[in-house]
Amino acid sequence: MTDTDYEYQIVAYSCTYCAYNAADLAGGLRMQYPSQVKIVEIPCTGRIDILLPLKAIEAGVDGVMVAG
Amino acid sequence: MITAEQKPLAEIQGLLGDAKKVLVVGCGTCVTVCFAGGDREAQIMAASLRMASKINGHPQEITDITVQRQCEWEYLDEIEKEIADADIVLSLGCGIGVQAIAEHFPDTWVVPGLNTTFLGMPTEQGVWEERCAACGDCILGLTGGICPIARCSKSLLNGPCGGSEDGHCEIDPEVPCAWQLIYDRLESKGKLDLLLEIQPPKDWSKSRDGGPRKIVRQDLRLIEDEA
Amino acid sequence: MSEKDNGYLVGSNLEKVLREGHFAVTGELGPPQSADPAIIREKAAFLKGYVDAVNITDNQTAIVRMSSIGAGLLALKEGLEPVIQMTCRDRNRLAIQSDLLGASALGLKNLLCLTGDHQIFGNHPTSKNVYDMDSLQLVHMVTEMRDKGIFQCGDEIKGQTASFLVGAAAAPFADPTAFRPLRLAKKIRAGANFIQTQLVYDVKEFAIYMEKVRELGVHKEAYILAGVGPLKSPGMAKYMKKNVPGILVPDEVIDRMTQAGKEWIGKKAADLAPEEKKARSKAWKTEGIQVCIDLIKDIKKIEGVAGVHIMAIEWEEAVKPIVEGAGLYPRPEVK
């Protein structure tokens, strides 16, 4: 496998009030984003605890994004 | 409260060796408050060890559980089954918790995940300081509520040594001079005369120097056979 | 002070010199980090005849060295009178009393009681310290051994007890400075017969301290010896001013040391030829000795100062020119 065919798996923890809404709006506008990004809606980025990204990484994702 | 900090992960991995089933036991009291060994830290520790064991190519089955207090038999009874199921127990309790597990579950091999550091308190967010040495003979009444046994680097009883400078101890600019603190406090309370009294050598037999200590309260004991 | 039949507490040379009202001079000898007696003899030769007694340090700065008592006995054999230093860092009350019985039996008569530098500064920073007692409690304990013939626990010492002229240290400029004269008084009340102070470079501040000491009247109850020491370079002066707690070095002293090497000002050590470096060092050292002499002359004028304690560790050769230059040679002969 070369770097180019590897599909990175990313979890995006997104605040329900902004980043999650933005993603929703982007969808509404028929904008595309890579399917390997998995969006997890959270009530606020203040909800982020080290345990959340840790569990995602343990489950095998390559990166964690916190958007808010 | 008892203040502790986690051992480095590599040291913990060394203590665990190649045990197949590891149980991480957190403690819900002192070490939770100092963010060293509570439920959250136990979960993080278990996740970190699981990932480390995968990276090393010898995946271990690592689970975690947290009890209210590792230092009481009743709370330990609650996790008897989980303990029996594990090859090794990693206690994130203080040194008392580790020993309580060892004593309560003689068939279990338990190792410490923390270094128990001191009796102290958080002085600000993220900062803990030692306050008490549990010397068994409290003299805070003479020193304005500031303990020279725990907080003076030399545990002096008769005032500051020559190493007090600008309020700190000569061993480290970050360490306040306990005797400067005592002096300031006694001065502000008009009690400097307390400092002029010669304090005799301390009775260390009431401290750890007298051997392991024990308190027996007959009024509280459950005596089964009084007859 | 309780006194024995001969009128002296212990009859050491230092006690006699002080009692007769001479301006006393004590020196300091640091034992080697080895078991080599020749080093003690070499250092003793520089001091003999120029000091009334010499302090033998006890694992100074928490670095392991030949014991104060062992080195003190060697110095005694060389004709010097030792002042044994005893710290509370390395020994508990059992070890201290036992060592002092031994030291007294060997004929050592003067003792300086110290708390001791914290072991973190030395070459065994991972060791466990003792601090069973502090220096003040040590002063009291050895005074009671001598005067009441009792051990710290209260048991009687059957037979000959350990008798020492008891000394203590004082740090006039350490914090909290307002407490320092009171702490000195406390040490004297605990039994100290003589006091040796931390290094004095600021005579004005020292005079202020002594004024407070005189107000307390304790200068009449113990002999106060001011600590002095020759500077080797302006760098050493600046280092002490900045880094050593309880030492004040006034700018004029630093300026004098800097001026002594003015020929080489602005030149880095690496750019100097070996002979130039030697010449600069010699110029600095000559001035350092002169500064020390001038300090002694000024300190001698302060009421209540009974002598000087010259600390020229690893530079014992400097003691002779200092004592001579300060007009303190020859030392008095006392019987």
C-alpha cells in the first residue's frame, strides 16, 4: 500500500452549535467532504475529555479533530 | 489529603510484565481529588496500557474498575470477583490502597501505579503542596498554624537557619521558607515571644521513628466476647 | 556560665585568649575527601602560630570528607587547637553524644554546633538526612553534658563527661533579618560560649546588627567572632552576593576587586596567555587579602566583637598575610 491509497480515518468531534451546524449546512449546499471523516456531535467542545479521543484512537482511527 | 502522582508508563509496564489479564483499580477518594488515580485516570491508564501492549505485539486484556476507597475492606469486597479474574492488579490507589488489596486478596499479585508523595493540599489549580508529616505530636499551636516539621527542609524547631533568603529556602527558590512564614504570622499576631522559647528536642518516638504506629479506640471496637 | 575549679570552663587556648580579652583569631581547615593525613599536616603548617584555634569542618557543604574529629586530632598533633564542628544533618542524638565523648577523651576542647547544610547541595543528594535535633538543641545538650554531667535523656554520665567550649554560628544577614539578633540571643541563652558569624563583607550592616545585639546585652554573655574571608576574584564576590543566602557583598568591595584586575578588564579568560592569567589571579588575590585586612580593621572597632573567624578554605596560605596585615600577629601566649 502506498501513502496515496491509504484511507485515513478521522473522527471529528463537532460542537452542536457551530461546527456541527456548519457541516449540516455544507451538506444542505451539496458540498462534499471525504467519507473517512466520521462526525460525532457533542453538546460543546467543553465536553471533550482526554478519554474521548483516546477511545477513538484505541478503536483504530488515525486522527481526531475537535471542531467548535 | 493524601497526594500522589502516577509512575511513568514504562515503569508500570515493567511491573505488569507479560500478565495476560490486568485489572486497573482506581480509588474514588484522595487520589481522585489529586487527579492521579480516580475513575477517569483508571480508564485512561487502561486505554494507554492496552494500546501500548498492542504496539509491543503482545496484546493484554486490560480492564478497569474504581472503588470508593481502596483502604476499606467493605469497598474491596465489592470487586472480589473482578480481582479473582485478573492475573495481576494495578492499583491506582495510594500506598495504603495497594497494601489493602494485597492483604485482603492474598492470592492476588498487586503492583502500584502511583508514587504516594505527601499529605498536602491543592494551593491552586494543578499545584499541590506538602503540609503535614504525620509526626504524631502536633506543634502547630506554637508556630501559628505553619508546620516546620513538614515544611522546613531541615525540620527545625527553633527558628530559621542561615539559608533563608527572600522568603524562600536555600534548597530551591520555589520552596518557601517555613520559618519566614512562621515569623511573619507570629509577628502579625503579636506573638513573636513564642519564637524566643527554646523548644527541646522533639519526641520522635511518636513519629515513624518509634516503629509502625497503631491507634486502638476501645470505645469504638466491636468486642464479640465480652464475657 | 558555670565554671570549673580552674576558673575556666574547659581551659582551651581559645577560651583563655577570649577570657584574657585578646582579640581572637580562629581559622578554618577543610579535611580532605580522602584518608590522607598529609593534607591535614600541610594545611596545618600554614595556620600554626597565626590562629588561636582552627575550625575543622564536618562534611562541609554535605560532601563526604575525613571526619572532623579524626582530622581534628591530626591537627592537634600538629600543634593547632581544633574547634570540632558538629552538624545535626548526619547524626542523631545518640551518635552525636557518643562522638563527643570520644572527641573529649581524645583531648579536643572546642565545639561548634551547626544545623548543617542540606544534603541536596553535596555529593550524596539521594541520602536520608537526620535532623533529629537542631543546632540550638545541640548547643543546649552539650552544655548540659558539660555542666550537669547528664546525657540528653537525663541519665547521669558516670565518670568523666565530655567538656567543650561550646560555639554556635550566626547568620546576621539571612532572612528574616529582624529575627537574627533574637536568634543569636536564643543560642547564647541555650548555652553558647562563643559565636562565629557567616562571612561579613558589609561592615556597615554588621555594625547595625551588632548594635541590636548590644541592646539585647548578649555580647557580654558570649564571645562574638565575626566571620571574614579573602576573595579570590571579582567573580567570586559577585557569585556570593547573588547566590549565597545571608552574604551581603557591597558594590565597593566588588569594585575594589574589579579594579585590581583593571589591566585585564574586558578580556575573556580564553584570550589570556597562561602567564597573563596567573598575573591577573595574583593581582586579584593580593587585593582580596587586602580587602580582608581592611575589613578586620573596621570590624575590630565595633563594640562587642571579640575576634574574627577567618574562612580561607582551600587557601590556607592567605591566613598568614591577613593576620600579619591586620596587626594581629604574633598571637598571644596564654597559660
